Amino acid sequence: MAETKKTTVEEKKPVEKVETKKVETTADKKEHFATAKSINLPISTKQSVEISNFIRRKETSKAKMLLNEVLEHKRAVPFKRYNRDTGHKPGNIASGRYPEKAIQNFLILINTAEANAEDKGLDSKNLIITEMKADQGPQQWHQGRMRRRKMKNTHLSIKVMEKEE
């Protein structure tokens, strides 16, 4: 028996050029920002809002320097919104305070955001704080005999971006 081979004759067609569009995927797209969050911190929300307004849109190195000056009582955080019965401080500000406990938490948060940026491959020397937000957290009751008070809780979130040159 003779085996028959199937042969296909391919017609030669002219090759058409097809334009392809490059679709950016999440792997190709490099993110130029990093974020960090802290939740349920036992600090004042009002002080946190004022500190957030103080360091927003500044470089992270300058923000840390300013916050360290506040810890040393060389510079006061200007209180522009929550400033009732707040005394004036030296410098070009009217009313201000030195909220030490809140500033320590802000310094930890900035360092965390810088570490997250370095982990993503961003240059930690050229970071600007683009978003700085302080929100009120859940308020639980202190236990007491005659009356109760609500605890202070605050959520902080930060977003840093590389400075465009």
C-alpha cells in the first residue's frame, strides 16, 4: 500500500503591516509615589490637622527639620484653624503651639513613607509631601466612676512623590 501524503499548497499572500499599540500594564508603569498610614493613634486630631497643614507641600527632609525644631521649641506650629485661646508665639505667626506627642508620630510616619519610597525604587532625597491628611478615628469611652470621656484617636495618611526636575 502506498501511503499518500497530504500536502497543502499555501498561497503566498502579501504580508500586511499591522500597527500595534503598546498598552501600559502595571508592570511597565513605574509609580512615582509612595504612601504610608497610621491608624488609631492616641493623639489630638485638631493638633494633627494643624501639623498636616504645616508640612504639606514641603520636601521630606525639610519637613523633618521643621518638626525637629518644634520639638526643641525653636519654632512653633502655626495654629490657623483651631486657635481659640491660643497665645502668640515668636516669629511671623500669630498663634501657635508645640505639640510634641503628635510630632513624634508624624516623624515616624514620614520615615515610613521614605522607606516605602526607597523600596519602590524612588530617590529618597527628592521626595515632596503631596498629600498629608489627619482624620478622626473611632472614639471609645474612658472608664470612670462619675462620668466618662471619649478617647482621642486619629488616623494619619501621607503620600510622597518624586520632585520633578
